[in-house]
Amino acid sequence: MSMNELTSRPRQEAGNHADVLRLSDVGPEQVAPVLLRYGLTMQRVPPGEKIAGSFWGDEEAGLIGNRLLVRPDTPLHSILHEACHYVCMDKARREGLHTDAGGDYDEENAVCFLQIILADHIDPLGRQRMFEDMDRWGYTFRLGSAQAWFERDAVDASTWLLEKQLIDEHNQPRWRLRQD
């Protein structure tokens, strides 16, 4: 995770985690179709077992190749964040992907922007709840909240996504992977 406009703290340092939406709150059938549009498959891990490919550990989503590993207690924001790393990374990094998505500041900002957009495609998540869950989990933005960043300070992130042809001019996903 980058430290430009935003940062994220590991789970043990972040805020109140009981109040974020998790996979078990919406069901995999709400999330899997969004992931599949990008060629990602959801691999479910039994409750309490370690999630392979998880950068942060605990209940955070894991990423190995085109597999997104999750448990019922995995937060939806984590699922979408890791999925968006997969979408935003170049093809060479996707081919060798295991746990650490890498990327630079601009890409990290784009990942956060895209995860907010994709939240609108998962019922009952939506953009507003994504803002709240990102803030609760400990994502931090220089304007004080995910919503303030998205609405007033994320032009660089949306421009990056437009240039990579990952969103359209209306901030809607194009449902394709970065190609360069």
C-alpha cells in the first residue's frame, strides 16, 4: 500500500472492525459475478483457516494469480481492494502474482478509486457503505475521509484509470484489465 494521498494501517492498528460488511453479510453469489467479469475466481477458505496470499493476514483477502482467496469473515472492502489491484496491475505482474500486488502511488490511488466504483455493483454494499467501511478499517486520506478524497481530491486516480482504459468518462467500469 502506498503512502501518497492515502495509507492503510494493518488490521491490529486500525479502528473498529466489527462494523464493516463481510462476505458472510452479502454472500458469495453477490460478489463472485463482479470478480468473474475480470477473470478472477473466488476461492473460499474455511472459517478460521489461514488465507494464503494475504498481504495483511488475519481475515484480509489473499491474491494468487487470478484467484482471490476469502473466508466468510473477509471484509468486502478487502475483497474489492485486492481485486482492483489485479485489475490495475500490468500483465507481467499479473502473471507472477502471489500475495504482494506491488505498484506505485498512482496505481494504489487508482485501486482505491476503483474499489469505490465497484462497490455500487454489489448489493447491499454500495459506494456510501464502502466509504464508511474504508474509514472504519483505517484507510486514511489527507482530507480526512474516503468520501472527501473521492469527491474532492481523486482527480489523479480517475485520470490514471481513464488513461489505462479501466473506467469510462462517467467513472463507470469498462470491465477490462490493464494491458500495458
